[in-house]
Amino acid sequence: MDWFTGIAIYLILWWVILFAVLPFGVLSQKEYGEMIEGTDPGAPVDTHIKQKLIWTTCISAVIWILLALLMLSGWISLQHPLGRFIA
């Protein structure tokens, strides 16, 4: 795995994990009990976005390291199994 592939895999992991983490811990105005006049009852009160960005970065780093170790050990590969026959 070269550096460009490693960065691309990390960024894809980061975005996928971010979208998976975003809904956790979000309370709507209706659930919280304080409605602001003229807003949707489902609007979030506080999203805790800074904590979610930190968690996303940490989780992505751990998964990327495990994936990189598997790739470097040879257990998994990005090469197509029929690559030598196609080219």
C-alpha cells in the first residue's frame, strides 16, 4: 500500500464513521422539553460535534491501523486476483 492509497482509505473510513457517529446522543427540542418558537420540534438542541469529530478520528485511526497491518502482513490485498491475466 502506497501513501496515496493509505490516505484515501483513511479519508473514506473517516467520513463513513462520521456519518455513523453523528446521530448518537442528539436530543431534539421536543425530547429536551424546550421549544424555540418558529423552529421544528425535531431540531437538535446540542449536537456535541467537537466530541464526535474526536471520536471519529480515533476510531478511524484504529481501524486504519488494523487494516494497514493486515495489508502489510499479506492477509488481504488490494490487487485483483486475475490481474496478471488481464494485463
